[in-house]
Amino acid sequence: MPKIRTLPTAARLVAAIALGVLGWIGSDMVRPLMPPQTAFGWFNYVNSALGVLCGWFVIGSRAGRGYGEALANGLTGVLALIIWGFFVQSFNLMLKQSLEKKYDGPVEALVGVFRNALDYAQFLIDPALIAALLLGGMVCGLLAEFAARRWT
């Protein structure tokens, strides 16, 4: 049976915008926590785009089930954003390191992705960042729920 595609909704749009903004704000909060020689490049843009995708598919698709569920949906969306952010940024670093011939083979490079993610995680254990992401995620979930109730 083919998967039924759902139409765009106001809740999905609001969740995508809200989590995209949270991705940008979180990225700005991460910058001072990293070592000074870190080259960020498209860091904010990539994390914001990931926030838009996670907001659309994770939070927005589950909106309309009540405000209690909205808080959990927001936290789930932020967790998805964090996991995808770690993966994408670690994968990008692995590609850079593989071009510098740091890895002997593809399996070692894949292990390097997870090693890079653990290295990043050590820098990001900051109470202000964690609180901002958790509270921001709950706000994103509540905004999506409000949009689902108001405009559907």
C-alpha cells in the first residue's frame, strides 16, 4: 500500500520556522563553547535547515493532540535536531579528515564520525545551552499545537 502524503499545514509551517530559529540560536550559543581555532563555515545555516526539517516532520506532523503532548513533541523535535546536527557536523569533519588522509579505510572513517560526535559533545555540556534547547523545544511544540488548533 503506498504511503499517503499529507498536505502542508499551519502547524507544520509554524513548527518548521520555530525550530529553524531555535537551530540558529543554538548554533550561536555553541560558537563560544568550541575551541577558538574552529572554522564554522555554514554551521548556522546547516543547523537551521536541520531545524526546519525536524520541525516540519517531527513536531508539525504530531501537532493537534493536546498541549501535554505538544511539550513532548517539542522535546522530541529538539532531540532529533541535536542528533542530526551531531551526525551532519561530525560527518562533515570526517570528510575533511579523510581528504587529509587521516583514515586508512572506510570503516575507520565511519568510526571517526562517532568519535567526532563524542568530541563535539564534550564541548556542548553547558547548562545554559541545554536549558535554552529544552525550553525552546517546548515552546516550539506549544506554538505548533496552537497553530494546529487555531488554523485547522
